[in-house]
Amino acid sequence: MSGGGGGPGGAPAWPSPRELLRRHGLEAKKGWGQNFLVDPSVPGKIAAALGAAPGETVVEIGAGLGHLTAALAATGARVVAIERDRDLAPLLRAEFALVPNVEIAEANALTYDLGAARAAAGRPLLLAGNLPYHLTGPLLGRILDEHAHLGRFAIMVQKEVGDRLVAAPGSRTYGAISARLALWAAELARFVVPRGAFHPVPGVDSAVVSGRVLAEPREPVGDPARYDRLVRFGFGQRRKTLRNALRPLLAAATDAVLARAGVDPDLRAESLGVKQFAALARAWLETAP
């Protein structure tokens, strides 16, 4: 997905996707998964969920036609709008030429240097954007890996992914990404954006997930990389008990780690929250450094 429409707080509406595409002689690229928001209320809702303010820096992933960019800029925050499409980047530079708090970065969000951007901002970054569906997994992984550079976020994903991001232990949608995000994020919220809000109309609904990134993990884990590996293996074959799911990772130490963490080996990963996975990570570190 790319793009947005309209600004918060009564800001002037950005030109419609059809108008902008026609103005610049362009069409949406199906191969890139480009679906632009035509509902003018949504970008303002995303900006409100993010809570950007003057003095803060927002990194926007996939600026598209600039509709969300305009809504973010209307908050007074500095906006670094990332767009890798070589046709859309010139469009954005032209449309935002007179907007001093918007910088267009023609770059790939998967390789954009968030650390350097955070250093330049002098404070944690805010992250917003409509994640391209075919790149959602890698982009979410990168966001989690580089959480130290982030303060708050509001991202649009496919609705089913959004359901997983905010899912609680024991629910049908709870999985590895739920447990990984819950370690580093608080105040998670979501709202649905129906498929009819886009041009062209996609085949699925979307959801915007927002939250605050924690400076420290919700629970002490000793080694966050071990926490991630435990979660991945635990959910790798989610119908297996933890003893069987974790044995390929922990080998002979499996039973000792589970016992030390006080976790029932006959449970499945979907039953464990952050507290239990964190206990497993600490126990692994203490049992088999």
C-alpha cells in the first residue's frame, strides 16, 4: 500500500490520487502493490494515532503520492518521507517544494539508515506509513530489530497482520510477531481501513496499528536475540508442545531450561505471554550460556 489523503485538524485536503496521477502522467503500479487512499479522513486519523508534534522527526515509509505526508507535516513535525519509486519521488519533490518541514528521501525503507536519522534528530524517531504488503514481513522485522531508534509508531498493514500484531496470548491470531512486538511496545491500538478507501481497490482490508516503543524490554530477557529465537522456534510448529518445538533449538538443555523457567513443557507457545518467554530466555542464558 502507498499514499493517503487529507490532513488533521481541518488542514486543507491534498489533491486526490486520480488528480495527482493525471497531473504527473502516471498510473498506479500493480507490481509494486500501489493502492492510494481516496478516503480523506484516514491520513488525519493516522497522524492523530501517531501523535506527532513540532520538534519531533517522523520517518514515513512509502510516501506514495504524499497524502499521509501532508497530514503528518500539518502537525508541525519534521517529516522524512521515504519513497523508492523513481517516478513518485520527483512527484513528491514537486508537490512539497514549498513545505519546509518535509524532506523527500529517494531510498529503500529496508536499507534506510534509521540510526543516522535518529542521531540527526537528537531524539527517538516517530515511524509512520503504509507498509507494502509484499514487504510487510521484512519491514516489521527491521522495525523490531531497530526499536532503539524509535519512540512511537503508526503503521498500516493488511488487516490480518494487524490482528496478529495486537493479539493476546491464547487467541487464535496470537503468534511469533505478537510476542516479539509485545516485548518492546506498549499502548497498542488498531483501527480498520476498509478496502473501498483505496484506489485501485485492493482485495483485502487494512488496519492501522499504533503504539509506543519502550526504552527497555517489558520484561528482563538477558539477551533479546535469544528471546526472539525462542519465540520463533516455539511458534515454528505451533501445534507441538514446547518441549518438542524447542528441542531443535535447545537440544539436551530443553528440559532443564523449561524447568528453570517454571514453564510447563506440555504447553504450546500460544499459551505463553511475554513474561513466560522472557523467563525462558533468562533460563537458557543461565543454563547453557
